[in-house]
Amino acid sequence: WFACPFPEEAYRHYNASSCITDRHGEILRTTLSPTGQRCLPIVLKDAGEWFPNAIIATEDKRFYNHQGVDLLALGRAIGQMIWHRKVVSGASTISTQVIRLVRPRPRNLFSKNIEAFRALQMETVFTKEEILEQYLNRTPFGGNLVGIRAASLHYFSKEPANLSLEEASLLAGLPQSPNQLRPDRHPAMAKKRRDHVLERMAECKFLKEEQQIAATGSPIILEPWIPPFHAPHFVDAVLQGSLQSSPKTTLDLHLQQLVEDLLARHPSEKAKGAAIVLLDAPTGQILSMVGSPDYQDQRNAGQVNAALARRSPGSTLKSFAYALAFDRGQLTPEEVLKDPPLGLPGYHP
């Protein structure tokens, strides 16, 4: 136990995507993780009412009664293997699956022993709720989707806390075979698996019989998600590090859309290089940033953020120079300075 300490630090971090939100939690943009996955970790309380129970009923019904290894399931699996002379069922727990998700290993007896050992260790480090949270954020759901939030948004365009019983049970069935059970590609297989999850939930007393019957009879209705692309100049600046900000920014999406509409209604030649930044005066927080009238306008370099771009100050400094001359006693407010172009060789400022 002491010779092979539990690698706790590896479980404290996720291979997560960037998820930039406004001050109210509205998603502005999500990116893929460094390995090309869409993973948006959440805390357990944001997973909703139905999904955690559906996972426990399907994957590990004695999750709260064992210490990482389910001896009853292990005995059953060994007995079936001896009787049938082949592997009939597994004995994996949610805890051992978390170990496998963090550190994949070949599927053999030696690896199973390592996973069981690490699961026993993990149960002394993390609470049951933390282990379940790890599973919900690490398990695959088909394609490049990892974790319940990415799956919930992708298939139903809603947060996990808002999933219905039918939707939660459908997603809870995917980890068994994420790509073969994808509801957008194999709806019949996905529905069959969903109905099995509902049956297991009823057996575990997570729902009533009438709820199971009603949910089993409902069709699969997907609502594909279009990842948002709001406040593009501002989000680019956050992702590139030009603006210091946490994933939850100070931007107000409602104000942002009003300002974007305001600038879009002035499509004159002069407006092509225009930008607007709206600040909260007492705090200096950015409430809105529009770097150009049209981010998609490649002809006029619409992706250039004119709000942050370096440019010649032009006549902006003249008023400050005039005030400095007052301070030094070189001018008075009654005097007028001529401001003609200055003629230099090849340069006429």
C-alpha cells in the first residue's frame, strides 16, 4: 500500500475543453481538448436527478455498499465462468471503471487485479460522491464526446440538470458501447438499451412502475446542438491570453448582442474599422466588446479586433499636449495653436 501510493493528482485534473461563459453562465464558446475531445466537467449536483441514479442502476447497483470491489458480483462472475467455461459477465464497479478511464490498460486478469487494488485505494481518498462525479465526467458517450455535460448538450441541447427521465436513461446506456449505441446513428439499438436501463432503475426502486411504463413507451427525440459562437473578438482575446479572465467572464451576452446590432446598423465605409467596448465604470469590467462590424468579413479583415489592435494615436494626444503646456505655463487657454501639416522629406504628418 505504501510502496505503490495512490496517484491522487492524476484524478484532480480532467483532459477538458475550454468553455467560456458570460457573467450569467451562458456559453459563449467551447473548444476541443488538446486530444480533440469535447469534455465539459461539472460537479455532481449539476448532473440532475435522474442520470446519477440511472448510472448506478445500470453499472453498479451496490455502489454505496462496497469499498471499490463488489465481492458478490465477483463471485457470480467467477461461478459463471467456471460453469460455462467462458466469461459470461463482468464484475466491474464504478470505482474500477474510473481507474481504467484514467489509466487504460490491456483487458486481462493482471490489469483487473491492478484496477481492483487501485479502486480499494481510491475509496480511502475520495468520497462516493467524488468517485461518481469522476465517472460522470470521464466516461465516453460516442464520437469525441466525454462526460455527461458534453453528451447532454450534443444530443439534447440542454444541461444535464434539465434532462427528462427518458433522456437521462438513454444517455446512461451509452457507456456500455458508446459508438454502437449512438442514438443519432443507431436509434433502434439505443432505444432497446434505454428500456433496459429503465428496467434496472425500477428494480433498484429509483422510479415507480408507472414511470417505467410511460418512459418505455416514449419515442427518442433528439435535438442536435449547434455549439455557440458568441462575442468572437472577446472570446479570441480570452483564449489567446490578451485579456486576463477566468472561464466565467464579466461579459453580458444580452448587452453584447445589443452592441453588435448597433454596430451592424452602420455599414458605412468608416464603420468597417470601428469597434465598441462597453465597460462597467465602477469596476472596469468588460460588459461588451465588438472588435469589428462583421467578424466573418474576410475582405475587410473582420477578424482583427480593432478594440485591442495597436494603431497610430492620430490627434488623440493633442489635447493632452495642450493641457501639459498649460501646466508648464507655456500656453494659456486664450492662445490658439496652429495645427497645419508638418512637411518633412517623404513624410507629411
